Amino acid sequence: MMKKMPVIGYRITMSDLLSGLKGFFSSSSKDEFRGILSKFIKSRHVCFTNSGISAFYIALLALKKRSSRKEVILPAYTSPSLVVAVNKAGLKPVLCDISLEDFNMDADALLKMISSETLCVVCVHMFGMPARNIEQIKHNLPEDIFLLEDCAQAMGSKIGDRLAGSFGDLAVFSFNRGKNLPAYGGGGIFTSSGELASEIEDIVNELRAPGLIYEISLFLKFICLSIVFRPVFYSLLYPFISHFKEDKVPTDFSVEGYTSLQARLGTVLFKRFSESCMKRYENALTLIHGLRNTKGIILPEMQDNLIPAFNRLPIVFKNIELREKVEKEFIKNGIEVSRLYFKPLHHIFDLGYDKEEFPNAVYLAERLLTLPIHPMVDEGTLKKMLDLIRGMPE
């Protein structure tokens, strides 16, 4: 049987699992994790909730209390869950096209979307690639419009000497499986504004706290995750795992409290986090440099001041048929790839836009493949990926 390389992964050891058990008995786990993340992101206030999308939703509710405006600007290509959260918060999603240079929101197009009803701009750092123009975006926004960073895929990514999540009025992170710090669920809301923090804390303090049975089930799932992340076991269990892959657009989500167990697991995994981020960056550079002269593809444009902790590496194929061939070859060779989101947001939801609008987002959705670059990807797998793409006829 051929060994399969999952598109996401993180090295979780038996020591991590044993240390995580302390989360059942420690009342200080959340404070410890909060302190670590606050120091890391350089954010004075950190609040936790049960998922990244609920963290985003709570952030919107806090902003909604500060303004009567209703419009939330989102990139046209991003997670559909964001639209669900915006609608759930009683706000209106407004879309902006992306740039095909870094696959993030186009800063010039964004300025044309600003209106008297704009509450906030959501800057999503897609694939872990930090939005290179975020300082320009922040500088050009009127003072009464908030900048919210979505760092669900970008924890550990840097622009210069600053981390993604430190530029906006507030930022949200995800600790779900598949993210850069996968403590099997949970999300964080970060801000240095005391007023926003107070609004967020009021909401979070009212959330239902999960019980012991829920925490035990989470720990069992985390054990399974530690096994599944290993390519050998992933290969053996793939027929079973494939049935649990998320490919449907959610219609709603739960908003609950965060557990001490998840906080403890996050603290334990954080000990290797910087090492993991650097490995992601190095693996991505190996592929980017190796594919730089390959015709028919578009790679994310790397600038000297960017150090992305790529969650996965995005590659855009100018020819859809070539993308399909490469995808089949990767699967045949035991390397899992993902198209991530198959459609731009205005092709998923009826938001009042024509299908032809946001051409860059449409182009990306049709031609994108994301490749594994997590710390468990070895040199042999990197070479195989390079050979497969470079060896395909145009």
C-alpha cells in the first residue's frame, strides 16, 4: 500500500498528549495560554471561544455595538463561513475582488468599495500568505471604519518584524484541526483596544461552558488527530477519514465557551510552534523556487519583507485541464492536494452580484490547487511534487 501524505499536518507526540491531560485538572490553563498568545501577537487582550468562526462572529457583534453601520467588506474568494457569520450577526456582506499576485484582497479595488455604510473591512490572510498591502489598507481607511484581520490560516506569518494579527483593530485566529496550531477546536479574538475588549468579554462571559463529557470527547478526538497526522496511519485510515472531510457550505454554527483542555493542548503545542512555522516557510520556498520557471502556473508573489507560515501552498494553473491532470497525478502518487473553496462567494450565495463580477476570484477558484508544506512533508515528497508538476505537458 502506498503511503499517503495529507495536505495538512502537525507533529503531535505522546508527551503532548500526556501533558494535555493536565488540562482536565488545571483552572489556570486558559490564563497561561492567553498570556503566551498575548505576548506572541503583542495584543493586550485575548478572548477565547469554541471555534474560529464563532470568534469572527463575536468580533462582529462587538463592532456592531460600536456603530450603526451594517456593511462588512470581504474578499470575494475566502471561506463561505464568513458570509454565514456576517448574516448571523445581522450585517451585510459586501465583496471585493482579490489580487492574483498574493491571492488576498486587492487594496486598490477595496478603496472603491468603501461607503457611508461600511462598518469594517475583513482582511483575510489566505493560505497563510499575509496581505502585503495591509499597512496601506489601514492607512487609507477612514478612522471610523474598523480593520478586522482573519488569521485563521496565517498564525505565525510575518510582514517585516510584525505578525499577522497585529495590524488591525482586532484579529481572529482558529485553533481547529488543519490550522497552524491545531488544538482540535477553539478560536481567539485579539485586540489592544480596551473598549473593544470590554464588549467582547461581555459577550464571551455569557457563553455556555462545555461540560466534562465534551472535554473528554475532545481529548479522544485529539488522540485520533495525533495518529491521523502521521502519513503511515493516514494511509491505512484514509478510506474511513475521507467520509469526514468537510465539503459542504455550513448554514449555521454553534457559539460556545472554550475549554481548559483545549487551552492546555494549545500551550503544549506552542512549544514547537516557531519551529513549525519556519519549516512551513522553508518547504514553501523549496517549491516556489523549484517551480519559478515552470510555464503555465502562477505562484504567490514573495517579497523580501514577507515570511509566510503557509498553511498550504497555493498554485494557480492557467489551464484548467492542466490543473485537473496534475491533481490526478498527485492523487495517484499518494500526495493529497486540495482545491479548498471550489467557488467564489458570489457563486455560492445570492448576494446581488452578477456571476461575471470579481473576475480574479472566479479565475482563482477555477484554477487553484493547494499543496502540503506542513512540517511532516519530507524532502522526498517535495522533490516528487516538483517532478510531477514540472514533468506535466503544457
